[in-house]
Amino acid sequence: MSEEPVWWALYTRHQHEKTVAEVLTAKGLEVFLPLYHSMRRWKDRRKIISLPLFPCYVFVRGGVNYRLPIITTPGVFMILSKGNHEAIIPEAEIEAIRSAVEDPLHVEPHPFLRCGERVRIRRGTLEGVEGILVRKKNTIRLILSVDMLALSVSVEIDAEDVEPVSAAQMESPVFRTTAEGYASAGW
């Protein structure tokens, strides 16, 4: 493992993601906890709450020298790994999710998708981001996946902002799309 900081995914206790993120930030680490807003209804009131897009996961940027401070944080069960090494989450996946949650677009969790044809956003704040295009009710949504976690999120987009990705560009994909998306977008 190199000394250069890379993105890792931490598996946390249920409903401890925000606390873990705060403690790791206080330790001086770069932390990414993507949240979405959800309306909850009770008998007497409604309230919008912030929930993690990836329940029980927090992303942190670290190198080998940050391993001990991370795993000794209360609420952290483990750093996801592949074999004997920490699993690295590609920078492109983190940046795509970060762009989606920082934009005022409607973002929410989605069942994991990763196969099919791909599309790319050609304008707006998500310009250059690739993903899976699907239709949900009367809206077009772009599905972004974190392959290591086998989890996805969906972002509401405008079908006019999407272009198909050519076969030559499919050699180094981070994200993929389904042919179903093309039909729903009117292609």
C-alpha cells in the first residue's frame, strides 16, 4: 500500500455514520458522508431529515499512517478490504457522488445497477459524469454506483442533457448504463 492518501470505505455501526464522520473530521481526516433529504410523517407533524445515501458506510481519505486512528474510532467496525489490503474506492466514483449531492438535484438511494450501455451528462453541474439512465415514474434518472459497496444512488436529470457513450470510450468505464434508459429518454 502506498503512502499516498486514497479513498477508503468504512463500515460503521447502524445509525452511527454522522457521529463517526464528526469524530474522524475532528482527528483531521478528510471525510465524505453523502446525505439525502427525506420527508418523514408522524401523526402530528412532518419533518425533513438528512439520511446517509449509503447506510452504515462513511468514506475517508487516508494512507497507511492513518489506519490506526481510523479503526480506533468508536462506531467503526472495519475498513473494507480486498484480501489483505484496504479496498480503494476510485476517485471518479467519489467525485460523481459528491457532484450529485452538492447539486440541488433530487438524490436518493437506488438498487445496485452496473451493466448495460453508458451515457454521459454533457452540461450542467454533473457535466462529464457517466452512469445508467433509467425512467422512474415520469422522470429520467441517472444511476451512479460504488462498485466496491455494490450500492447505487439515483439523480433526477433532464433527458436533453444526456448523450450516449461510444464503444471506443467504453474501455475504461467507471459507470455503466442500460439500454432501457435510451428508450425512456426518447432515443
